[in-house]
Amino acid sequence: MLGILAALFSTLEGSYLVTGYDNSETKKWYQGSAEITKAGDVYHVTWEFLLDGKEYNDIGTGIRVGDQFSIVFKSIPSQELQYEGLEVLKIKGDSLEGPYVLFGEKKLGFERMKKTE
């Protein structure tokens, strides 16, 4: 019960280390970082990560409902590979984890964010 209350009242804002599994195209693990900032009733998320030796940057907007954080995201416009998706993360103390899907795909990927500050 205390864990649930702590998750409900903890702040999402901050810097995160990110690890994830891309199940759509490369079927490989990736690592990077993310930054979450609060903007009114929503959150803005930016990611930088390496996958298959290439750097990617995503932007997203999220909402929090209890211990769940849902984000719609897309690649930045100047990036060669363009994609959009939805991520639904469970808040677990200083970590967020859960599945994501890219628009039009049939398989889920997975991502975990661990707060660094």
C-alpha cells in the first residue's frame, strides 16, 4: 500500500536512463536517456538513444493517471527514419516500465526508464 501511495505522489520530472527492446524492425536492445518535464496538466518527454549503431531522437507528450504514465511519441522531423507510437508505462518507485507500439505494427516493444536525478 505504501508503494502505491509513494508512486501516486512522486514526481515524474527528471532525467532517466533508458533501456528497451525494439520488436518491430531490428529486434534489438537499445540504450539511451530521457528527460521528462511537466507542462500544465501534461508531461513532455524527449529521448536520445542508440540502436544498431545509429542515434535516434524522439519527442512525446504524456499523461499520468494514478500509477500509469501513457505517452504518444514520434521521431523528430529531421531524422531519416520516421515513426510514431504509443507507450504505456507503470510507475514503480523511481522507474517506469512497460510496452510500446509503433503505429501500424503488430508487435509490442518494451522500455524501462530508471530515474537518475
